[in-house]
Amino acid sequence: MAFGVKIAKGDAYKRAAAKRRHIRVRKKVSGTAERPRLVVTRSNRHMVAQVIDDIQGHTLASASTLDASIRGGEGDKSAQAKQVGALVAERAKAAGVEAVVFDRGGNKYAGRIAALADAAREAGLKF
């Protein structure tokens, strides 16, 4: 039992595994003013991406599937994740951020997480 997370069955097991992955990632990833952290939070329905300076504790830019420009959009969840990635990259560049550290938040780097990351890279963020 790593990090004091109790192992369970079914959905509880998946949540515990995600928590363990998140703790493992956060030990290695920290954002600074020069290279803030791009945090991705995923639920079954929505995605949120934030660019955070951990030293000052400020959010420099954010985008979500709840934003008006994306909310009524066409396409599946992966297409919406691409829109979120492009939008957060655009807002981060407007805030003066060129490079970030990617924090997948305990999620596996596949599907919507990878789609968001690829779109952010294509929009000009370096990580």
C-alpha cells in the first residue's frame, strides 16, 4: 500500500490507482514563473486545463469544456479536449508563457489527455 492509499475493488480501485499515480507525478513536477505547470483535470463529462505558478500559487491561464466557446461545440470528447488544449495554449501565450511542465494529474497519457497535450503543442506551448 503505497502512500497510505487503501486498495479496493472496482471503481474504488481505479480511483486509488489514479491517486497513487497523481502522488507519484506531483513528487517530480513543480511549476515556476519561467516554466509553470500545465495541470489537466478530467472527469467523465468535462476537462479543465490550468497553467499554474506553484511558487506564487497563481493560475496564469485556464480553459475548460465549460467555456462558452467550447461548450456547445460539435464532436466527441477527444475533439473537445483538442479545443481545450488549443485554447489554454493561446491564453498562456497571451499571459507571456512559452514553456510549461505537463502534469497529467494521475490520468494515463492516452485518449483525451494526449489529445489535449498534442493540441497545446501544436498551438505553440513547449513541453
